[in-house]
Amino acid sequence: MLTDINNVPIQEALKRDGYVIVDGLIDPELMIRLKEACDRVVAKARAGDWKYRRLVGTQFPPWTEGTDVWGVQHLIHPELNEPVFLEWYGSTKLLQSVCELLGAKKEDLQLELFNLLINPQDSDFDLTWHRDAVPAETSAEEEIEKLKVPHYGTQWNTALYEDACLYVVPNSHRRVRTPEERDITINDPKSHNMPGQLQVRLLPGQTVFYDNNILHRAAYIAANKRATLHASMGTIEGGHHRASTIFQHGLDWMNQPSFQQSLPASLEKPYANVKAMAAKTGLGKMETKPIH
């Protein structure tokens, strides 16, 4: 049984708090290669040589305006030609953690997103308080129903450098927003004074797994170098509930034979599972409209 940095079983901590911090999911030698690969893809994105990037001023896809980059999309895209990202995404320690958190077998995992969060160069940038799959304007009645839908998946941030960008409201992932939280998410969404907020501080190599229904936001500081691996995986058990969340990022490139040929053996079944989910939901191109 895997434990978090406080020696609490990771599944217990995630269920209770909505987030959990885990250490040691990257071996030292792999850390060096991941940093080098991140430097290369960040340089491409900032130079405009990689079009799949997140631009300051826009929080959710599509990112079409601006030049200052706060994220790089699709690290496992075959045209980036950085196999170290697939090596880590399919690594034993990471898959073991995901399986334990989801109570799933490796053959039931579903390959999903792998992106990179970085520091902008020109200005600081705040994201708003949000839940990934529940828009702020959602009514309390609708929010209750949406929160009942199981995730059958998890997402995480793995810091390659010290990272204190993420803020969460612990225990908020299973309940409707309070009147004050609702007011902030709608009328003052970049507030620095959300009741009960906690700043998640990661050391290099540490990972925070979190429920995407937890109230969270991020603050991007231009002066602090950031390279944080931001990824997700789901399971075949009800994985179709995740289709709108992941396919809003546009994953049609995963249909390319070159992508399938680039996969390590550990990710061949998760890839087959996400393809099956796409077919089941009638989204064979792995694309759908943005949620927000």
C-alpha cells in the first residue's frame, strides 16, 4: 500500500481531502532527462514553433490569442519527438500509484492527457477558482447531480522544480459550494481570500494527485521557473463520463499510426481503452467542444 508524504494511504488521503501529495515517482536519472526535454519543448512553444500551447489571458481551451505561454499541450504527441514523456507516463511507479488511487487493474487504465505547466515570461497570471467539469454558473441543484457522477479517473501535477502555484479548498470536492464560495467563483473568481484555501507546496519530484471537482485555482509567477507535468488517466469502468473533459483538448492526433507505434508496451492497453471509449461515445476523432 502506497502512502503520501505524511504516511497516510494515498487512496484514503485523496478521498478525505480531495488531494494527496506523493514523493518518489521519478528516478533521479529520469528527472534529468525530463528537465532537458521540458527545456526543449518550452523553447519551441515560446518561439511559436509548437502551436499546441496555453496562452496568458485565456484559462480554458481553445487558446488562440496572445503570445505569452503558460502551458504546453500534448507532450506525448509524436511530432514533438520526446519519448521520455511516454517513458515516464507508462512507468511502473506512476501506474502503480494511479491503480491504487482508482482501485483499478493496469489493464483497465485509460490513456488520457499529458501536458506541461510553465511560468509565463512577460507577466504573472492568475487562474480563476473553478471545478474542471462544473461551470461556475451551475445551479446548486445541478451541481449536486454533477458531483454525484463518479470520475473513474485522476489527474496530477508533478513538479520538476519547486512549485507553489496550486491553491485548493480541502474537502470541497464532494459538496456543493457554500454561498460565499459560489459568490467568489462567479463574481470574484481570482480572489486571494477564498475561505479555507490552502497553498499546495511541492518539492522537486513530488506529485499532487487531486480530484478535479475540488475548488482550485493557480497563480503563475513569471519570475519563478516552473516545469510541472500535468496529466490524467481514467479507467474503462464508466470512463465515458470523462469524454467531454479530455476530448475538449482535441486529441485527434492520437489516431495517427505514428503515435500508436511510439507507445511503450505498458501503454498499449490504456491506448486501446481510450480508443474504445471514443468509439462508444461517438467521438472517434477524440474532439468535442470546450466545457467552459
